Amino acid sequence: GESVGLHLPTLSVQEGDNSIINCAYSNSASDYFIWYKQESGKGPQFIIDIRSNMDKRQGQRVTVLLNKTVKHLSLQIAATQPGDSAVYFCAETSGGGADGLTFGKGTHLIIQP
Amino acid sequence: EPEVTQTPSHQVTQMGQEVILRCVPISNHLYFYWYRQILGQKVEFLVSFYNNEISEKSEIFDDQFSVERPDGSNFTLKIRSTKLEDSAMYFCASSALTLNTEAFFGQGTRLTVV
């Protein structure tokens, strides 16, 4: 079946370094993608989104890249900080707002001092 | 900053009992959602709700589940006869507009069925 998934379950980076978290999706109808951050015991927190008519979007210290040709999504976090340690999920939908999000399995980002 | 609030934060119930999980979505939002997350697993979509009716539901959302917006602010998820496998974090979310916009999540209710 179609699914959204993440390549690496755990990513460990040094504080101050940049990190890249990857996500592959298989639903060719997906047209909206979101990255969420989830800290232990909390709900998913919106980080950044991108629509299918774009291939790059930047926020504060974060950049999302979308490659529709290979159905790949990535989240780049610049100058990582201890507070960036969390599980990161990509999510997608192909609906117009009524459809629920399909989440990937999550990548646990660990920032080492 | 507006936020989605959920109560209770933790609910323990006996198998076979009914539970109601409560959510107050962000006030000007139009779409409401319930998701669940079994411990250590990914977040799974349950149901979306718009204009006082279910818009979409997943396979998980069977006849044991129901949702309701009893007034202008609350959005509830009812599980009629809980099973052990219903134990999970349940997240409520809301989004503002009809076209793909970010969904804001609450902090979740941890449901433990014993």
C-alpha cells in the first residue's frame, strides 16, 4: 500500500552542526507536506510545510526540500541546539483539508553536546 | 498564542467501559481531527470533522468510536466499549481553512485500558 516513511530511525549530530532528516513518500497524489516535531509526552508541533507546487521553503533555521520526481522530502535544521532533540515526523495529505494526515514513522534526532 | 486543549491528560479505564475524550479546538478553526499514537509508533489518523459531520475516517475508526461537537467550542471522541488495544495517546487537532493548511495539535490524552 501507499505509505509515508522515514529512512533513519535515529540521527545523532553534534550541537552546532547541521542536520538533515529524510522522508520518502509513495502517494503520487500527495500535494501538501508537513514536518512535525514531537517532544516526549507532547503532541506534534508544526515546524514547516510545503505544497507540491514548490521545491523549497525556508523558515527560521529550517529548510524543507521537496523532490517530486523521486517522491522525497527532507528537513534541514541549521546550527542545531539541544532543544532540537526530538522525534521528527513527516506527514502528507492529498485532500483539501478534510483528509487526515498520513504520518511517517519518525526519526529521533539526538543533539550531542 | 491560541492552542488546542485536551482533557483529561491521562485517563485510566477498565476494559469494556465507555470513555469520552474532550478537546477544545482553536476558536476560528473549521476542521477538527482525532489521531492516536500507540506507544513507540507513528501517529495515525482516526477521523476528520467539518460542518458538524464526519468528513473522512480511517479503518481504525469503527463502530465503537464516535465524535461529536456538542456546542460551539468542544469536540469529543467517544469509545463505547474500550479494549486493551485502545490504549494509546489520543491527539485532537484543528485547522483553519478548507485547503491544505497546518493542523495544530493538542497535548494529547493518554488512555490506559486495564
